[in-house]
Amino acid sequence: MKFFIDTANIDQIKEAQSLGILDGVTTNPSLMAKEGITGYDNIMNHYKTICDIVDGDVSAEVIAIDFDGMVREGEALAALHPQIVIKLPMIAEGIKACKYFSDKGVKTNVTLVFSAGQALLAAKAGATYVSPFLGRLDDVSTDGLALIEEIRLIYDNYAFETQILSASIRHTMHIIECAKIGSDVMTGPLSAIKGLLNHPLTDIGLAKFLEDYKKGN
Ligand code: E4P
């Protein structure tokens, strides 16, 4: 399973990259705004900075909601860096733009996916990634993981190559459950990724090993 970090925070991206387990980054307009990155030039430069830190795919989201605008923005984003993946909203114009870019061999990520039907359309349009938002479904008392399972089943039935990018991850158990289902990718906060490190028996065991070593040396 690929690990993406879901942030535009440079320090967090560097920290995740330094662990050696990072496969890419996802951003969205809210995450950019959270870091105070505003204005076209600053936003474009920020994407370039992120691409220089990580080796893998970096999802950059279009703001336009019409086909022509999405194509214009997407082409500018794709020209920025070969690691850029065009992130498109799950609306009719987004699906058209997805098909346009996938026909040209440009990587895409269809975002804001909340149903199996939407995921099926994204795959039909040749999306590289589909992003079901499991945490936001859980937030409204709907089983987000059940959606990941449904999409896995449908994609396997037809050998769709679109990768399931489980998004809106909230905690470590989401990551583990996604891995059990066979999600291709997960994107989550640094806290959820680092949470996977923790086990009290590891800490107790390590303390004991170090204590015993000191006794004999
Ligand atoms: C996905 O690419 C989105 O950026 C993200 O995972 C949304 O997560 P949130 O529900 O925590 O905002």
C-alpha cells in the first residue's frame, strides 16, 4: 500500500519523507489555505517545493468547475513538474476533464468521492486515482470503510487500473483497515502515519534491552 501524506505543511512533509516510507502527497485548497498559501504564483511555487522534497506523486487540485477552466488549470499544473497529478472534483465536468487528461497520459485524481457509483464513473474516465473520503462519511454516521470495500470489489470485477486512494483518513485504525481491504493508497495526516509506530510493549521491551546491556557493559 502506498502512503501519501495529506497536507501542504512543508515541515510535516519533510518529516514523513525522512522516515523513508512516503510515496506521495495530496493537497487541497483548504490545506493550502491552512498554511497561508494564497495567490496563483505562491500556490504554484508551493507545489514545486513539495515536488522537490518527495519522490512520488503530488496531487494538485483545480479550482475551476467548468471543463475549459479545468483543462486550462490542469495543463498549467501538469507543466509545473512531472510528479504533479491533476486533482479533479467528482462532478460531470470533472469526469469529462478526467477523460481528457487520461487520454493524453496525464495522471489524474478524482476527489470528493462518496459513493460506489461515483468511483465507477471515475474508473470509466480512466482516473489514475479515485479518492473516497472515508472520514467524512464516518462523520455523518455512514460506514466509510464499507465504501472502500465496495469500490475494491467493483474495480476487481472488471480489472480497472484506477488506484483506490483512501482519503480523509482520521487515525491509525483507518490505515490498518484500508490495508486489510486492499486499498492501493492511503492519504492521511502525519499523526496517523506516526501513530502506526506506537506500541507500549515495544517501549517496555526496548527499555529492558538497554537496561540489561548496561548491566553487562
Ligand atoms: C484528499 O485528498 C483530501 O485532501 C483529504 O483527505 C480530505 O480530508 P479531510 O476530510 O480530513 O479534510
